[in-house]
Amino acid sequence: MDNHKTPRLHGYGVRFDPEVQRYRVRNEITGEWLRQPTGELASFTFFGDAYSAWRQFEVHPRPGEA
């Protein structure tokens, strides 16, 4: 999916896609979306699952982390 076809999502890192009622994960540093092996955007039903995936996908020092 090209960037211009990516759904409009709100939030930082973990974003809710209202069209499919799922959470999406984005690397805010590179702008890259987390995708499944098939190339489709990865989606998560629960915020906690999406947040865990985001923490592994966007690796950079965060406040309070070494």
C-alpha cells in the first residue's frame, strides 16, 4: 500500500483506524508502517498488543530508558 493510500489515523505510534476498527502501528521516526509478511498493514484488536508491537518496531531511547 502506498503512503497516499494509507488510511488517515490519529495518535502517536499506535493509531486507531476507524474504517476497520483496529489499531495500526507506525514507526514515527521513519514513517514506516508495521506490515504483515504478505505486505498488508498489520492490525491489532487490542491497544496493549499494538503497543507491545510498537515498542519492538520503533526502537530508540525513550525518556527514562537506558
